[in-house]
Amino acid sequence: MATTKKPNKEVKDWGFSLTEVLVALVVIGIILTFSLRLFTEQWRLTREVKDQMEAHFAVLNAGRTVLDDIRAAQTVDWDNNGVLRILPWTQGASHDFYYIADKDYDGVKDLYLEHKGVPNPVTSRIISWKCTKGEAGLWTVTLQAQVGQQTVNWTGKSRQRTFLPPQL
């Protein structure tokens, strides 16, 4: 009688084979690569949208402020050096000046309103502007702001009022 040898069943499966581990690492690497690309692209787009919104806010805020002062001014003068001079209707008023400068020396230009010799920033990031007077006191204000790589242009119009305030 011949004895047959039974297969050794004591070999235990202790984990994954080297091939399975390498395949899993490749799959995880591909997923992480695409995830990182998606994350960085979303971050870049978010930054661009934020910069564009900030530039829009800057020109809109500056434009509305300047146009409101033009609308309520007794006299308005623009010189080619980029200074807008406004004389309000109020009694004993002095001229107000709008201009672009970097008075806080942070490398960012601001639109300033100088009232009674005291400069006050209206808004930041305004890089250029121009005012032109049209027919019958219609003023056109053109502003340009830049935040990061985003540049925004804005144009607004306002008619200078020609009324006399009531005498008291």
C-alpha cells in the first residue's frame, strides 16, 4: 500500500501580493494626481473671480462717488494732469480735489478726495481715470482698476446741476 502525500495546508495567506500592492499604488496615484489638478484649478479660478469682483467694486465705488459730487457741484474743472476740481454749492465751501496717488506708499494707487487740504482715499486699485465735459454740463467719467491680473474698465455719465440753492 502506497501512501499518498497530502498537500500542506498550513501555508497561510498573510496579505496582498506585490503585484496587487503595486496596482493599488498606481490607482491611488492617478486619483491623487487628478484631485490635485482639480483643486489647484478651482483655487486659481476662485482667485481670478475674487480679483475681478474686487476690481469691479473699486471702479463702481469710485465712479459713483465722483459722479455724485459732479452732480451736486457748482463748478467742475478737469486738468490734463489727472486732477478733478469741484466746488460744492454750500456756503463758504472750498474746492475739493480728486486725483490718483500712492500716499500710503504700499505700491498700490488709490483715488483720493482732498477736502480742505486733507487727502482721504476713496478706493484702492484705481490705475487710471479721465473726465470729459460734454454738451450742457454732461460729464463722462472713465475709470480703470487692476487687481492681480484682472483689469476692469468703467464709464459713467452725470449732468452737472445748474440750480441755485434757496437763499435763507
